Amino acid sequence: MGEEFLFPLSFQQARLWFLHQLDPGNAAYHMPVTLRLDGELSMETLRAAFQHVVDQHEALRTRFEPDTQVQAVLESWAVTPELVDLSGLDPEARRRELDRVRLGVLREPFDLWSAPPLRVVVVRLEPRVHVLLIVIHHIVCDGWSLGVLAAELSAAYTALRGGRAPELPDLPVQYGDFALWQRERLSGEALREELDHWSRVLTGAPAALELATDRPRPDVPTFDGARVVRALPEPVALGLERLAHGCGASLFMAVLAAYAVVLCRLSGQDAVIVGTVTAGRSRPELEGLVGCFIDVVPLRVDVPAGLSWAGLLSRVRTVCLEAYAHQEVPFERLVEHLQPVRDLSRTPIFQVMLNGQDTPRQDLSWPGVEVTGEPPEPGVSKYDLTLDLHRNTSGMLLDLEYNRDVFEPATASGLLGQVAAVLDLMAAAAPDTPVEAALTGLRPATGHRDGFSGRRIEPPAPGSRPGEGSRVPPDDAVEARVLRCVRDVLGKEWLGVTDDFFDHGGSSMLAMKLALDIEQATGYRLVLRDLFDDTTARGLAVKVRAATATYELGGH
């Protein structure tokens, strides 16, 4: 593999690094691509084409250090697609085995510390029919990157089959350069001003979306997801675009307005925070790179009584434009700054997403091979609800991913139907039509609700000062070691063993760092639940003692 070159993690990577440390077997951040290949496939050409792409992008030959936030770019790394031959099986057995192989390829954990997290498997169904399975960990890739990879793989395969050397685009920078630039750019006064902006925007908004659920929310989410879809015809899409453009807004903003109206009405709340993905490629030299640039921004939509569609669209337009202007702040830094009420069962700040699927699409063409993309694997939902908007020549497609921990299929389908119904009414409405006219029959849903009702996001608490801690000293060496970790992570030497980690500046990201530090100091790895049950040094020390079952660390 040759020499290694070290770079800091980007802010996006740091969160995924911590999550992998705490739950290395979780496949929620695996990014799968499935392509059906019909024709005369050359495995050697495919291997060589992949190698050219890996050589092109440092992110695809990067491993990570387990003990420090550093990525190591390998000078070279050989990618070897695995061939699984199912052509000798009967059709039914072949189908079952393909499903088993596909699930295994998707869910097999990556060892981020020893090798780049890229897996390539080719399944042969018949001599001229193959399925290409590609899985990449999100820490080195995002949705935009998959398009870059697909285009360059196609170009390399085509050139090699024609006896030519592939000519891939020149890259002026690599992902490590971006990580260095981001760390320098988002620090000091510039970062503080951006965080202050988001504090002003989000303070006073509901701390959580209180949709009634079909079953109680589990203490720890499983990310078990499924999807429902709804198509809207071209006349509806054109009507929405006409209404939106007349208000200086976009189709995405119109869908956000309808989504917010439905969510507010069903939850009984006057505002909702909806997350949306940003590409994170604000500089042109980043557009051709494979890497994890994607981030999310919160869109706070207030829906007071008496608004017209024009009034609501004007509000939504302002919200979106301001969010786009301040999108460079890493979401995890925002969470650390706001310190929202901690709750392991849901994502902080927002629990629903809306994404406009405008990632550049790539038309794949390989010599002698017809390439067909297959739908993504279901089964993963990082949020309660994620609505994807697709605009196509026949109209619009609404694709709702929902969390099966809390919602039944019928509930998710009904909610999507309500969004579609409001969009249908919007498309035919005049700008001055009251929003209330579209809400006939929409009432707050019944079901399970939990203890977040009425809570609001509060301004960031002022930092603790020396002397504000309890100063209760440790009773034994176990408490001393845990307290040492707490003080180091928070940078506050005056804390005692009964001071709450989160009350003194702790966050979910810092809690994950604390878990790793405690493991190094005591040999015991805290699970996620431990970090939220009793977050004093004394409480965490109790868990360490219970796990070790001896007082070995305390010298007894």
C-alpha cells in the first residue's frame, strides 16, 4: 500500500467516526448502489476501471485511525471485485440467494481502521446477466459522489474496452485539502457569528415534532425503515410551479409549505423544523470529488393562523434563502452550541426531512453491456420521516421514507396522501387563497405521545465558570479516572463527580468522545444508553464498576 498521508477529519466525517466507534456494526451509514448488467461483461476490464477510479480519488483509498480524529490516505490500494456465481441454480433458488447475498453485502460491517470502506461484488445470474453491488461507507462518500463514481467508472470501462487509457478529469484538490480548508475556515469569530445566527433563528421553536405515533418510541432507535410513494400528474406540478414562481419561490419551497402545514396541523403545533440536505460543495473545484461533503440545515417554518398561500410562500422563501446563506456551519457544531434537551430516542433539532432530488444524474453506457440502476435497498430510516421530491417529465413523485419503530404503513401512507391532497389544492389555488381552505378534515392525529409536548428550543446556556461546579471529590480511583475524562472532554478542571456532563457544556458529539476516553482509561466501553441515564462522573463510575464486577481499577 506504500506511504500514508495524514489529514484531519472534516466535521462531517468526525460525527460518522464517533458513531462508528460506538456502534461499529450499524449499517445505517452504508451507501449501496445496485446495477443490473445485461451483456458481455469483462470482469478484468471492470476491475481495471474500478482501479482507475480509486487511483483518481484519495477518499476511496482512505482508512481511519481509531484513537484520534485523523484520516490516512494510502498511496495506493488495490480494489478487487468479488465474483459470486449463481448461474448454476434454478430461478427460484437464484432469486433467494441473490437477496441473501445483497443483504449480506449491504450489512457487513466495515473495519474503518484497517482498509478503505469500499466493497464491490459482482453476482453472476446467467452468463450474460450480472448484478453489480457497490457499498461505500458514508464517511468517504455522499449521494453526489455516487454520481461522480458512476460517470468515471463508465468512462474508464468504455476506454479500456476500446483499448485506450482512461482520461478522467483533472482534480485540482483532494478531500484532505477540503478538510484542512474547512477546519481553518470554520473557527474563531467567523464560526461564532454563524452559530449566533442559527441561535436567533431556532430559539423558541418546538423542541420536537409531536406527531402521534402508532406505538411508543423505543429508547434507542433501530433505524428500521420502509417507503411509500405517491405520484402527482404534470398539471399539478405545473400549477405548483406557477404559484411558487409568482411568489418568487421554487417548487421545493411550495412542497415545504404544504409539508409544514400538514405536520403542524397533525401535531397541533404552530411551527415545525424540517431538515434538508445541502450538497456542501460551495466551491467549483469540489464538484468532481468523491467524498463526504453533504450536511443538513434546519428550516424553521412558522404557520400562524390567517396566512394566504402567497404569505406562507413568502415566509418559506425567506427561511430557505437565509438557511442557504448560512449552510456552511456543520450541523453537529450547531447541536453542540444549542445543547437541546437530550433524548436518545430521537434526532436533535428536527425529526423530519425534505429533500429535493436534484443531484446530477448520470446516464451509464458501457460497450456491449446494458446498465440499469435498481431501486435502493429499503430498511433504513435515520429520521421519523424523510420526504424526497422528484420532478420528472410526467409530473412529480413523492417518496416518503418512514421509521417503522413508530409508524405503521397505513399511517405513513395516509400522511403522504394528506400532503399530496394539499399540494393538489395549492396547484389550483389563487395566491390570496387562505391556507385554512386546504385543511378541511385535517385534525391532530391520535396515538402515542411522549414528554416533549410544549417544550421549546432555548438560547444556549452561558458557559460555566470556575467555582460553579459542585467540587465533590471522587471517592475512589474509578471515580477519579472517570472524572478526569469528564474534565478533559469539557475543558473544566473545577467539575466534581456529581456535576452533570450536559449541564456543563456536554453534547452528543462530546458524549461519544467521553465514552471513548473512558474506555481507554478503564477498559469498559459505555453503551449509548449509559451516556444518557446518569451523566455525572459518579453515575458513570457505577456502570464501570458493575461491568468489571471487581474493584481492580480502584486498587481493592
